[in-house]
Amino acid sequence: MEFIAENPSLEDFRKLIELKEVDKLNDLLTEMHSADIAELMDKLEPEEADYIFSIMDPDNSAEVLLELDEDLRESILSNLSPEEIADELDELSSDDAADIISELPQNIKHEVIQEIEDEDFAKDVIELLRYDHQTAGGLMAKEFIKVNENWPVVDCTKEMRHQAQNVKKVHAIYVVDDNDKLVGRLSLRSLLTTNLRSPVKDVYIKDVKSVKVDTEDVEVARIMQKYDLEAIPVLDELGTLVGIVTIDDIVDVIKDEADKDYQMAAGISQDVEADDTIFQLTKARFPWLFLALLGSLVVVKVSGSFDAALDKFPVLFFFTPLIAAMAGNVGVQSSAIIVQGLANNSLSGSLFNRLLKEFSLSLMNGMVLALLLMLSSYFLIGADFTVAITVSIALISVIVIASLIGTFVPITLNKYGIDPALATGPFITTSNDILGILIYFSIAKLILGF
């Protein structure tokens, strides 16, 4: 088969697979990044993806395995023996190997670990599997470089060369005491400019940020973001250095957290993807849709209790969607800003000052919008001036109350350990719809006297 395409298409790969053109496929795959190969495999049929994986060089296939969609990875692993899976894991760092093993069926996990030839590596993987995957312990890798504070620099260099054989990327050099407790870090500059016989304790930097094994992953991400770290050391309960969390793992945490918050804000109660089954998608969406239905029924009930107003002032009916929409929109805006501040840990000051600021802001916006609404109602719609005044006052009240609720609710949820992103979705929209309609008709009744 003649194949000259500079950028082969999906169909080109399929033709090569069909013809079993192993050499040409390998030539193409060798030039591709593991993430691009994984993306290609996700687009292929399962049997085609299996074939691609089977012909790949073991040094590359392990990295591709990490990048694959979870379902496809599960499918490929199911076709491998425990020994073959162990061979793939030997090419990975301990944290990545532990992640893959954690996805295996329980009866296969033990067999795979037994097939790992490097006993130290196997022990590291077993240790990592004991930690909750949403903690620093579950994220950390066991491969890192450490030196003793009492070593002379010349011995330190020799030991680093030995340790570096098992470390793909050196993020930092950590300094420990005789009990393996973290005391600082060593800069490359100090290592190169210091007398070779000087002890490490004379040149290391004592200021080093660290986390505990049970620190939540989102907190680890916050610390690394704040201090602009590529890696952060992880300590056990005794202060012993047991691993490091690197930036690539933190990027995954940030992405997963953002996806979760986005789905929660959109009214999806579980982590789902577009390719999930209809049952999974329904299960994730239905609870919030049911809540929205109940909220709408409450709105209908509230509106029905003011039927006398609609008989006497039917024009009020036409402003009902406007009031409800403004209440929901303002509430979501306020809560979104607060949730973002909580996520970035950038909120400062007391709750009272935060509410006072939000009150002032919403009052200013409400007055401008109410003035525009009053003029539009009177001159464009032709509503009675008293009705126009009523709707405008109601709009100001609704905007102020909705903004205060949008500020107060996420802060309160966060205080009690509930994800504040809950306050940016249908929950806050539905509650503000109900409250907005109630305030609207209550003010109308007070002013118009029906």
C-alpha cells in the first residue's frame, strides 16, 4: 500500500490496520505523542484500538495507557494477562501504576502486584493503594531525590546520580535528617557553587512548603497554585518524607473539580459524560429536574393565592416571568462570584461586610434597572403609573434579596462542609424564583390594595 500522507487521517489508520501494515503503523506512532495516540485510539473501534496497542513498543504503550479514556483502558486491560499488565506498569511511576491497578477487579489486583519484578516498586504501589485517592497520599509518587543534611556535597552528588536512575524528572532535591524527616530543600545553584567538602546542612534552604498524606487534593492544588510550585513534598504523621505530588497530577485535580462544579451548577448531581448510558445520564439529571418541577409548582401555588390581583390588575401577570427571571439571574451571579472566591481562597472580611457590599451593589443595580422598567412600562406598554411604580419597587426588592441569598447560601454551605457550587445551580434559581414571585405580589398587594 502506498502511504505518503503527511498528516494521516483516521481512515488512513483504519486502512493500515485492516492490511496489518505493522511497520508503517509503528513509523507513524513513533512520531506521535502518547496523548495523540490515545486520542486516535478513542476514535477507533475497540478491536482496532486493541490492535494498535498490541503492536506498540512497551516503552510507549504504558504512557498511552495512562492517557486513554477509562472505558477503553478497562477494555484493553481485560485482554491482557496479569504478567502483561505488570510489564506495562514497570514503565510507569509508582503513582501512575497505583492509579491503573486501582481500576482493576479485586481478584486481578493481587495477581498483577505479584507479577511485578521490582519488589521495592511493588511495595511503593501497595502503600499508595492504601490512601484515599482524593488526598495527597493518593496523588503522590514515591520517586524523588533526597539527601541527608549531614552528607558532604561530594557524597550528595554521587547519591543523587544513583537515585536519579529511577526518577524521570527531577523537580527538587529534598533534604532530610537521620530520621528521614524533611528539613529543607537544596538548590542546584548551591550544589554547583559550594565547596565539595561542605556539609549539606550549611547550604540547604529551610523554607519548604509541604503537605500531609491526608491533606485533601483540592487543598494541595490550592497550596501549589498559591506558591507556584511544580512539586510539593508529602509527609506522614511523624513528619517523615514519604513522597511528592507533581504538577501533572494537580492539573488533573483542578480539571476534575472544575468539571464537577460545572455539572453541579448546571443541575447534574453525578460525574457523567456525554457518552454515558441513558440510565446514567437520567440518574444524574433527574433529581434536579424533579426539584425544579416542585419549585415551579410552588410558584404556581403562590401565584394562585393572588388570583384577586390578576382579576383586578391583569397587567401584573405579564411582569411575572420578568420578576422570576431577574431573581434567578441575580442570585446565580452573586453565588457564582462567591463560589469562585471560595475556590480560590480569595474571600476576605466578615460575612456582614460581604453582605453589606452585596446589598450596596444590588441596590445600585436595582435602582437603575427599576427606573428603566418603570419608564418602559408606562410609555411602551401603557401600564397605569401606579402599576409601573409597583413593578419597579418589586424589582428593586427582588434584586436585593436575591443577591443577598446568593451571597449568604454558598458561604453557609462551605462553612458546614457542603460543596458551595450547589448554590450556583437550580437550587438557587428555583428558591429565588419562588421568593421573587412572593415578594412581587406581596408588594403589589400592599401598594395597589387588592
